[in-house]
Amino acid sequence: MTTTATVPAATPRGTASPFAAVLRTEARLFRREPGILFWTLGFPPVLLVILGSIPSFRKVDAGLGGLRLIDLYVPILVLVALIVTGLQTMPPVITGYRERGILRRMSATPVRPSALLIAQMGLNGATALVSALVCLTIGRLAFDVKLPQQAFGYALALLLTAAVALAIGALVTALAGTAKVASAIGSAVFFPSMFCAGVWLPVQNMPDVLRHIVEATPFGAAARALGQAAAGDWPAWSHLGVLAAWAIVLSAAAIRWFRWE
């Protein structure tokens, strides 16, 4: 999956702050990208409906502690929205801006390039969180999946996961010289991330050694934290700590290696 980098329109004149103007412009361009909107807003809910339509996914499994597969896959598909955002949609856009010299030209205006980056991260993060809420709503209304029983713990794990996903996207942007390279790196990391999130095999069902390894990855820890909060338990501090550590390390690396031109 690839996305095209659009060129920001000229900053509107008026009383609004430069950042507000950039945010409005980026939001307008964001809405014009049907590919981005589908993969972030549409793909996870559609996949949830497909999986929920499989009869075996709706049967109670004693081996899963009395849960159904669909109960496990709602938190997983919440993760998918964040993974797609961090690895597939944001990096090619920002890298495309740098490749075309847009960030360099913006540095000579009152609108700093950092405003564009913050706007992009905010828009992508908000879209992924909306997709997560849609998945939770569909799971509840269509398949009788309980809403997270530990709401605050779930929200904390979700925000930390969003921070990690955006930090990964920022690092890919920092390392990639062109939009095509950013898409290639994102695709290379995408499928291992999906595996760690439990798309093909829920993390709690993995063999012990593999599970411990996966739980040390950002999306493996996220899958466990979200699953625990959904079941009504406070997410293990070990999983939250893994998420926080990855967010800090990846963000620091992205800041260290990011290039404006």
C-alpha cells in the first residue's frame, strides 16, 4: 500500500496563528486522500466485520478462558489502525514534503516546518483513534463484544500505543530519503508489526518463548495491555513500561536523525 505526498496549499492570511492555518490546510488535504482515509478509517472496521461474520469466531472457546475469538480480535484491530497510520500513511507524506523542498522553503517563512510535522502527526493520530472507537462500537453493537472494563487503563494503553506508532512513523521519515523509500521501509516493518500485534495468532496463545519475545516489542506489549484492560484488569506495568520505553527511544532517534532537507 502506498500513498501520495500532496503539496500543502499556501498559508491562508488572516488573524489565525500560523500553526492553525497549517492545521486547516493539512486537514483539507488529508480529507482529499481516499487511500489514507480507507486504510486508517475503513480497513480495520471492515476486517472486523469480515472476521465477526465467521461462525467459529463467535463461538465460546474454553481454551480462551471462555472468550470468543472475536473478543480477542477487537483490541487487535484497534492496533491495526495505529500500525497502518504509523507505518503506511504518515511517512510517505512527510518524506514527500522534504523531497520536494517544501520543508526547506517553509523554514524561510513565519510558518516553521515543525508546525507541519505536528499537524500531520495530530491528524494521523486522531484518525487512528477514531478508527479504534469505530472498531469498539462495531464490536459492541454487531458482535456483543464487551466494552473495555478498565476504561482508564485502556485509554492509557491506547495513548501510549499511539505515541509509539507515531514515533515509528517519525523514525521511518527520518531515515528515508524519498517517499518511495519511506513506503518500502514501512512495508518491511508492517507485517512483523502485524504479527506482533496478534493478527495471525493472538499473543496470549503463542508458545511461551515466542510470547515473551513478542511482549518485548511495542505492539506485542500493546496487544497484551489492551487485552488486559478490555477484560477488566489494570494493564501490567511491565507492558506499559515497554510501551513508554519504546516511545521515548524511538522519538529520541527520530529527533536525532531527522533532516529538514
